[in-house]
Amino acid sequence: METIEKQQVAALEKRLPVSRKNKIKKLLRRVSFITLGAALMAVALEIFLVPNGVIDGGITGVSIMFSEIFDLPLGIFLFLLNLPFLILGYKQIGKTFALSTLLGVVLMSIGTTLLHPVPALTPGEPLLGAIFGGVILGIGVGLVIRSGGSLDGTEIVAIIVSEKTPFSVGEIVLFVNVFILGSAGFVFGWPNALYSMIAYYIAMKMIDITIEGLDQSKSVWIISDKYRDIGDALTDRLGRGVTYLDGEGGFTGESKKVIFVVITRLEEAKLKSIVEDWDPHAFVAIGNIHDVKGGRFKKKGIH
């Protein structure tokens, strides 16, 4: 009995360091991506956007306008204006999110301060500044969001308000940012406000790409009487594993088989072609998904 207990303790001791190592790796990975994201955000602001009078949305946009009005470093306002929302996020959303956001905001504030003396790469070219600044900013913010944090307090407010109102997080953020970007016209002029909207749109698209990845995954549901043939064809020709689900027609009450499969967006056209070959009248529903883990998502060769 004592020998068995010693063996169990020894096995547990062997597993503990591995678990600790995994936690350390995850922490280092998170810190690295947040640091990189904050650095890219600082570059976008100080090297492309701010020198051309182009702003971003949210607290960052307000900070840029305050920096222009009061002639003080941007980093000061980025930190001070985000601080109340960090405290709110800590209480309402969670410790990990708040600490990740705090790290990102602090690094971003320091980064903008250090880069302020660096000359702009696109001086006097607000359109180029908006395009390249929006791309870099979007990648930076996307990396931080993927790491469980944020670089702007607007999202924190939107998450909390959305729980108590009929509006979604996206709708709240959009409303706030339209107001902020419009206000930029009074500080930097109306042409620059329009350039700011271009930068904001580009940044939003880059955030989506960074979070979802270029090889965005899609979930597909297919209903057909030839489900077995279609399923086999998807496995053989597309290289994807499929799952058969039991369903029931809402009007007829008939039992139906539903094929569920996850593909990339580059494979969507081929999937439709395969289904069309077997059953032109099959019901096909395709939706975007942000992340896929586990299971047998790794594909085999296709032909």
C-alpha cells in the first residue's frame, strides 16, 4: 500500500513541473504578443497617424485630440484616460483581462513617448498615413485582443453596457467612434476627419484578419438525402473529416441526417462543387468561425 502511494506521489511530482512549464510558456507567449501589439500601435500612432493629423477611434482618438489641444505628450493621456476603464474592467470582466490590458496600455504609452521625436515616414501625406497607420494599428490591436487584452477602454465600456441594453458590443463601439471621429473635424479639420474614418475602417479590417487569421475557418451544415455520398466525397476529395448529426424536419417531422464539416474559406468553392455534383437541391449553410482546436481538423491530401 505504501509503495503504491509513493508511486502516485512520484508520478504527481513528475507532472507538476510540466504543468508549471506550460503555464510559464503561455504567460511568456501572452506577454510577447501584447508587447509586440503595443509596439505596433505606438509606431502606427507616432510615425503615421498623429503627424498627419489622423486619429483612431475610442479612447486613443480622444487622447490624440487632447494631446493636440493641451500640447502634452500623447502617452500621458493614453494612460490616464484608459485607467478608469482598466479599474472597471478588473471589477466587471476579470483579473487576467485587466492585467493584460494594463500591460498593453503601459507599453503603448511608453512607446509613443519614446517614438515622439522620430520623424514621420509620410509627412504631409494624410492618405498614406491613414492607410499604413491603419494597417499597422489593426495588426497591433488584433495581437493584443488575441492575447486576452485590449488597448482601448471603449471596448470595456461596450461589453458592460451591452449586458444591460439591447445593443450589441459592435453597435455601441460604432456609435461612440462615429462621435469621436466626427469630433476630429473641429480639432484637425474636416478633411483629416475623413482620413481618420479611412484609417479606422482599415484598422477594423486588419483586426478581424489578425484575430481570425488569413486562413479563416468556416463551419458548414449540409442536409441531403445523399448525405453518405456527399460525406464520403468531402472526405476523399477535400480531405476533411465530417460528422453526421441526427435532425428532424420542422414541418414534416421526418428524420434527417445533417453533415457538419469545418473548412477554410479557400475550400468553400470546391465544397459547393462537390455537393452540387451529388445533390443540386441540397441545403447548405455556411458560417464564419474564429478558432478551431482539437478533433480531427488537420486535413489529409486532397485531389
